[in-house]
Amino acid sequence: MENDEILRHLLKIESEAAALVVDAQKEADRRITESEKQNRILYEENYQNQLTKLENKFQIFKKQIQQNYREELESYKEKISSGDVDANAFSALLNKFITEET
């Protein structure tokens, strides 16, 4: 009977060990899930922060380009309108092109 008691004791210990392993796995799974959840939250926060920064930089850059465009266009308009047109020379040049044979 001593062998039976030893076997029962060993089976009980094995059963307790198996329960500990199952509990440990559940705890590990819970910790992993919680860690993944926290990492996802941090990722989303960082993503949104970077997105906001890039969007702000883009809008600033876009406004600068628009301002440069307006300034260059205004400068070009001023150059065109301030230039003196020699109507006689222009007319002579047109006549030359029209009358030339190609």
C-alpha cells in the first residue's frame, strides 16, 4: 500500500503542477494582452502626434509657396505693365515675319 500512497501523492503533485502551469499561462496571456493594448494606445498617440506635426508643417509650407507665387506673379505683372512697347518696331517685326517667304 505504500506504493499506492506514493503514486497518489505523485499524481496529486503532478495535478497541482499542471494547474500551476495553466494558471501561469493564463497570467502570461493576460499580461501579453494588456501589454499589447498599452503598446497600441502609445502607438496611436505617437501616430496622431506625428500626423499633426506633419500636417502643420505642410500647411505652413503650402502658405509660403502660395505667398511666393503671389509675389512672383505680382512682380511679373509689374514688369510687363511697366515695360515700354515700341509699337513701330513691333509692327515692323510683324511685317517682316508676314512678308518673309518660308
